[in-house]
Amino acid sequence: MPNQGSVSPIKNYLQLLEGCIGSKSLKQGKVIHQCLLKSNGGDFSAQSSTLDKLTRLYISCKKPQLAHRVFNSIPIQERKNKTILWNQMIRAYAWDGPFEKAVDLYDEMVDSGITPTKYTFPFVLKACSALLDAETGVKIHAHAKRQSLDSDVYVCTALVDFYLKCGRLGDAREVFDGMPERDVVAWNAMVSGFSSHGCYWDAVGLVLEMQQQGMEPNSSTVLAVLPVIGEASRLNQGKAVHGFCLRKGIKFDVMVGTAILDMYGKCGLLVYAKKIFHGLTLKNEVTWSAIIGACVTCNSIGEGLDFFEKMRMELYGSPSPVMLATVVRGCAKLNDLNIGKQLHCYTTKLGFNSELIVGNTLLSMYAKCGSVDDAMRFFEAMEFKDSVSYSALISGCVQNGYAEEALQMFHKMQLACVVPESATMMGFLPACSYLSALQHGICGHSYSVVRGFASDISISNALIDMYSKCGKVDSARRVFDNMSHRDVVSWNAMIVGYGIHGLGKDAITLFQQMQNGPHKPDDVTFIALLSACSHAGLVTEGKHLFLVMSKEFNIAPKMDHYFCMVDLLGRAGFLDEAHKLIKTMPFDPDAHIWNALLSACRTHKNIELGEEVSSKIQSVGPTSTGNFVLLFNLYTTARRWDDAANVRIHQKELGFKKKPGCSWIEVNGNIHAFIGGDLSHKESYEIYKKLEDLFTEMKRLGYNTESDFVYHDVEEEEKEKILLYHSEKLAVAYGLISLKEDKPIVITKNLRVCGDCHTALKYITIITKREITVRDTSRFHHFRDGVCSCGEFW
């Protein structure tokens, strides 16, 4: 038993310890802890009040694990009487982590026979929210019910917050509606939760509801609702909230001001955003990030970079990763790789490349600027990668024409056990569309259904596009019909799908149905309709649509609409009318428009007009090899070999290279690509043998090679061989020897299918009794029983 002289110093130490707890002085507290250990020989077992204070010291200094060690040294029987200290320990872990320790302590508390209080549940539920541990949270909810605390305002508010953060909005609403009383904190938790999930109508409705029930919104309500208003671009509603703040005298501090600034930026009103920014007396880094983000959103990238430079001069220290990511995103929109690389160097210098938000934005910047190789290298060098990293690279590959690499990256993502998110599928599905990789697309559809992505309008729109471009327009229509909500993109995607399959009348019928709903057609709708008419030979219908788009729908025709009309008239043989339309356009025609007419001249063998159109293309500047190829083909068809040779020479002088014809087919989930005369495939012998057998049968049925489609001055026999080994024929032959008889053969070609192949495939469907689908750059050709769905109009 300690003598009288030893008690007094301990009391002094405990008084000093209280001071350290109040001032959160860890260093001094540790010194006192050492002195207490010396005074008691390291044994505090009989002095739980001392251990209590030491535990609280470490909790106040945000050292929960040190606090836990001291807490565990309190005798078990003593601990059972310290409910408040249990709550403080759980709160420490719930705020600072590790969050699972808070749950473990709660379980230990319950197992020890200690009854949780109304203060215990909010703390442990906060930890469950941070862990997104819905299962444990629901169990704790049941415990609160048994304690009859599920109607307590503090516990209910914590439950609401927990359910919202775990994405269980219905459960949150149920708890909220069952609360006997609600304070402003509970209302704000609901508004914030629905806002964070992008539920605009619910969040705004809650703000209106709280006012109807006599609860006055405060600055926290404003901060909760403004983000979703900005994301939904609801400018009038945002202005109303701004006005409310002014009328009610809500303190216009840096947080509220920044939130209003951010809302105006997201709503596209940069002028207002800048006024708010300049009116703020105090600006923090979030404010600067918001104004730079507003400039990026409003495509005023140069101004955003100017703000960034001003911020660097006015604020001390380095910019945050969030701000750097915003600036890099601006460079991506500006499509300026040089500035992007400079910022990459700057982030490297600051040591922020390991920050995921910065790394992912740099990755996206390289991809959007067309530098896929740089994006790939940067991706491989990234220390940490998440679903956003993979999604950015997959989307970048697709946008730059590297669809096969996108599928490979998706496969790597799965091997790395990174879970694909909705944004990932928005890159994956277009890759399937580009390659006509139906089996991959079906798997992507199934995955989207399982993950609940299929209810998202953007995912459904991507599925419509994927099925249409994989030759399954009926499947595309089923996706369209099953959509609970559609936007104008949904209608446009389905109209495009019908158009590329030559189903022009179905496209027009769908357009008529569209007019009965809330979605009004836009300029893209009419591009899709006119293109559908072009592929189906619906000249009268196309002319009518071109007329009514401006008269009835107030949509002024743009260059793309004129292109579709020239293409429509040209395909139908009305070359003079198409030429006249070009001359009456309200703006100067570009090479794209003239190219459509040149293509028609090639089809209808009008060399005189073709030469005139070619000179027009040369005067405005050719944009691709297509212009040269068409004129070259036109001359070779007329056997004007010298003129054709001159076209090739001129093409090379200008640096344009002819793209080789390539066709590919998906077999058992693998993509097999072929070019004309290709011998690289491991089954080349079997493919060529199959083609030669088919050629013999085709000849017997009356097939003759259309040598006009060989653009070389060679003998007829040589022309026959060149035509026989065209890429689409090689792909079809491989499909015939690789796929079961009940499987359709779907080929994709990077150029328009040639006339001889078009004829040959009709014969092949008769011989093999197989359906063959070819998707070229223009449309789909469905061959069956010797007939093509294009009706010879292609």
C-alpha cells in the first residue's frame, strides 16, 4: 500500500494529465505517462481512474491504437462500468480508423454484457458506413430495435446516414419516415445522401418537404443540395437556392460561396461563377479548384489555365491532387498534348503521380489527345490502378480505333481482379460494336444485367448500338422496347440501327412513334433518318424529311444533312440533281460532300462529272485516301490506265497511303483478321482449299468474276485469282470451316464490300445453305438463299 508521501505526486500527475487531455498535448502526456509508470512500478491495475485518463489522453490526441492498449489494461470488471469510455474508444476508431476496429470493439462490448447506449450506435454505424458494411449495419439496427432506441433522433439519423452511404436509399427513407421527430440534421442527412447518389428530384423534393413541415433549411442544407443541382444542370433551381441564401441571410462564407460558384460552373454560366469568385473575400484551394473546374466545364480552357497560374502565385504551397487533376482534364479537352506533358512533368516534380486521381486524369489526357502509346506506357508504370484507370484506357483505345486492344485490356482487368464498373462497360461495349464481337457483347450485356447497370439509359443505348452493329437489329429492338426510360439518344441509336441494316421504312415508322412521346427529334435524328433512306433507296421519303426538318422542326440543315442528301440522290442515279443541291448549299461544300458525289460517279460510271468533282476536291484539299481511290477506280473501270497511274503518283506526292482491305470474323470469342491474299493464318491451307472448292461450284452455277473490280492492268486469269482471295472471301471461308452449321457467319470489313464479293457471297449462300452477314463501312448486307438484303442499293 503506498505511503502518504507517494499519493500527492500521483494526484499532481493526474491534474497535469487532465490539462494535456484538454490541450491535446501528446508529447507532454507521454512524459506524464512515464512518470506515472515509475511511481507505480508499471502496475496500474488497482488505479482504473488513472488508466481511464490515459486512455482519454490518447483518444484526444488521435492515437486510438495507443488508447486501445491502455484501455485493455483496465481490469475486465472495471471496464464493464465504463460505458462512456467504451463509446469514446468506438468513436475514436469510427473517426480515424481502422474502422473495423470500431466494429470489433462494439462486438466485444456486447459480448461482455455491456448494454450499448444511444451514443454507442451512431459511432459504430459511422464505422459501418465507412466500410460500406451493410450486413453488419443491419445487424446493429436490429440491436437498436431490441434496445427500443430505433426511434431516438440521434440513432435514427445515424441509421439514415448509414443506409444512404451503403446505397440502400429505400431503407433510409423507411427509417426517416418512421422517425417520431426529425431535426435539421436528419433532414440534411437525407438531402445529402440522395444528392450524393445523383437523385435530383428526391433531393430537391426533400428540401421542399422540410420547409412545408416547418423546418428551416440552413447552410448545411444548401451545401447538400447544390452539388446535385449542378450535376443536373438545373440553373433555375440553382438560382433559387442562391436567392434563398440572400433572403434568409445565410452566411456567405467560403464554403457556401464555393458551392454556389461550383453550381453555376456546372450549369454552364461561367460569368456568374466568376462574379461569385471575385466577390469572395476569403478563397481557399477548393474555391480555386471550383473556378478552374468551371472554366474547364464551360470550355474556357485558356482562362482556366490563367486562374491556375494566379493561384500558384497567390497561394503558398503546392496545389492539391484534385486541382492538378482538374487542370489536366482541361488540357485533355483542349486536346493540347504539349501542355499536358508539361503538367505531367509538374505532377512528377511534386510527387503526385502516385495519387490515383492525378494518375487517372493523366492517363485519360494522353488517350483523349490521341497518344495511346503514351497512355499505355503511363498505365504500365502506375503503381496503383483501379477501375477508373482501366476504364480510361479502354475508352481511350476505342476512341482512337484500337478496339482489339480495348478488349485485351478488359481481359487484363478481369485477371487483375479489378471489378468493371458502369463506366468500364461504356468503353467495352463500343469496342464490341467496332469489331462486331457479338459473343463479347452478349457477355457484357449479361454482366450489366447482373450488376444492375442495364437500367442505366447510357448503358442501354450502348447495348442498342452494339447489337445493331453486330448484325442483331432484332436484339437491339428488344433492348429498346424493354427500357423503362429513354432519351433522344435511345431513339437515334435505334433509328441508326435500322438504317445500317437497310430497314429505312422501319426507321421512318420509329420516327413517327417518337413524335408521339416527350422527346423531340434533334439534328442527329435527321442525319440517321436521311442515311436510312439512302441505304434503302427511299428517295421521295428522304426529300420529304429534308424539307420538313427545317419547316416543321426548326432544325437548319448542316453539312452532314447535305451529305446524306447528296449520297441519297447519287446512289439513286440522280447525279445532276445531287450536283445542283451542292451548288445551292448555304455554305461552301467540303471534300466530304464532293466525295459522296464522286462515289456516285464511280457507281454510275460518269467519268466526265467524276473528273469535275475530283478537281473540286483537289481545290478544297483532299482529306483522305478515299478521294484518290474513287477516282483511280473510276479511271481503271474505263481502262484509262495512264490517268489511273497519275492519280496514284499524285496521291503519293501528297503523302496519302491507301488503306489495305481488312476483314475479320469472331469465332468462339476470338477475333480473326484477314487481308487480301493473306497467308499468315495458321489454317491458310484449309481456307484456300475451301475457297477453291467453292469457286468450282460457283462457276458451275453460272458465276463469272467481275474483273472491273480488279484495279490493275493484268490478265483476266490473274484478275480471277486476285478476286478469289479478297479479305471478305477469306473470312467467310474460315467461318465455314470453323463454325457449326447452325451458327451464322458475320464478317466485318474496314472498307466497302467489293461488287465481285457481293455477287460471290450470294452464290456461296446457295451452295452452303448458310446465312452470311457482312458489315462494311457503309451498311450491313444480309445474304440468304442467293439474295442480299440491300436490294442491290448500296
